[in-house]
Amino acid sequence: MNFDELFGHLGQHTVDGLSKGAIYALIALGYTLVYGVLRLINFAHSEVFMVGTFAVLGVWTALGVENNPPIGQAILFLVIGLVVAALASGGTALAIERIAYRPLRRKNAPPLIFLITAIGLSLVLVEVFGLLLPDVAGGALPSMFGRARQIVGMPTIIKQETLFEIGGTQITNIQVIVFVSAVIMMALLDWFINRTRYGRGVRAVAQNPETAALMGVNQERVIMLIFVLGGIMAGAAALLWSMRFGFTQNSIGFVLGLKAFTAAVLGGIGNLRGALVGGLFLGIVEVYGATLFASNWEDVIAFVVLIVVLMFRPTGLLGESLGRARA
């Protein structure tokens, strides 16, 4: 165990973990919203994120984006990428709900059926993208047998540079952009849920669907809204992932989705602010663990932490449901 490396560069590892955990937290919001209202674990949400990464790659490829464009163009490309990723992921999440989950709700299917359906949808989306997408990296025309199963690189929109240094800890522009953008997105979602009319409807359905219906809240619209909001957050996470890591793959959502679900559970699934806490906590623990042991232990450490937390606090670190959340 490399304690010297961990404590010798503790600040640097913490900053790296925070920027990584911020992406987990954004994806975790989709799990939290759906579970808070429907008590459903939407395991297909990981592929909603995957669709967002390919949407970013597709629009940048169509625009002919090259590495390190001028700052004005870079900002424009990032805004376009965010809009396209949000639309693609939000639309995918809504389609999943309308096509798969809505018929099951109308038939009062048991929770196990929803879980199996979610896993099946996840596998379908992974295989569809693996078979039908073109070889984007090679610039080939669309074909029925693309190479999306391989790791596909993305252009570097903003070159990573050190902005400032605090006590030997270097903080880069990419880390600042990722962390600040994720926090702003989560703050806006928290404000929307706790301060707007539509947000009150979401909290009402989460707390008591029958009473909310008697008060005139349209449950179907609320369910559509939470899937779209979760998809938009996943699309934003896809853009930040593209900036920070610069690659995608048809199976990229599998492990990331499990980690985001872990973050949601750690913070208290069904709690928006818990998703933020859980994501940041998980990102830091992962980086610490990878430094202390080895990088190939990173995934193991994440799930060991989940087991330990659930053993001593099954409701998560915050443990408050969406229906009882208050600003």
C-alpha cells in the first residue's frame, strides 16, 4: 500500500476525485428522480448516458471539429454539444418510459418485472449501438456493422492547462469546468424541484400519488418530466465526460452506470442532494483507493465502500426521500 504517494499528494488526489465524482453525481440524479417517484431502479439509465456521449461525438464530427479550436469556437462547440446531448439523452429516457415502463404500469406489473425490463433495455441499447453505428473514428459511411464496440476518441475542445496551484496541488481548467458545471446543473435541478410548481407536483407524487391525483396533479406528466430531467442531467454528464476523458464506447455506460447508482445509494437514493454527496464521496474514495493500492482496484473499492455504508447506514448518508425533501 502506497501511503507515501497518497498522503504526499493528498490535495491533488482530492481534486481529481471531486471532478470525477461530479460526473457520477450528475448521472446519479437520473436514478434518484425515478426511484423517488416510482420506486423503480432504472438500470437502462446508464445507456441514456451512453447515447449522450455518442450524440456529442456525432455533432462534433458533423461540424468538423478539430483539436484545440479558438476559444470562441470552442465555447460554441461546447454549447452545441450540450444541447444535442441533452436532447438525445432526454429523448431516449422519455422513449424508454413511454415504450417500456408505461405499459407495465398500466398492467400493474410487479417490481421484479420492471427490474428485468430495465436490464433488458440496457442490453438492447448496448447491442444496437454496437451493431448499427458507423466507424466514426475512421470517418466511414454508416454501415450495418460499425465499430462502436471499440473505444472511439473525441477531439480535444479545450486543452488542459493548470489554472493555479495551491500548496503543491495543481488545479486545471478542465477540473474547474467539470466541477463548477456539475454543481450548477445540480443546483438548478434542486431549485426546480423545490421551488417551482412542476417541482411541487413531482414531490407530491413522490410522497403520495393518490392524494396528489385528487389534488389535480397529472401523474403521467410528472413521470414524463422526471425521465426527461434525468436524461438531461445524463446528457450534461456525457458532455463533461467527453471533455475530461475524451472517448466513448457502446458499453461505456455499464460500469459508469453502476457507479452512479452506487453514488445514489450512498447519498440516499431518492434524495437529490444525496446524489451530489454520494457522487463526490465516491469519486474521492476511488482516487484514494487507486493511489493506495493500484488502479485496477478502483472498481472493487467503489463497491466495497457501498457494502460497508449499507451495513451501517442502509438509508445512505443523507437518507431522505424525494417526497419529503425541503429546500
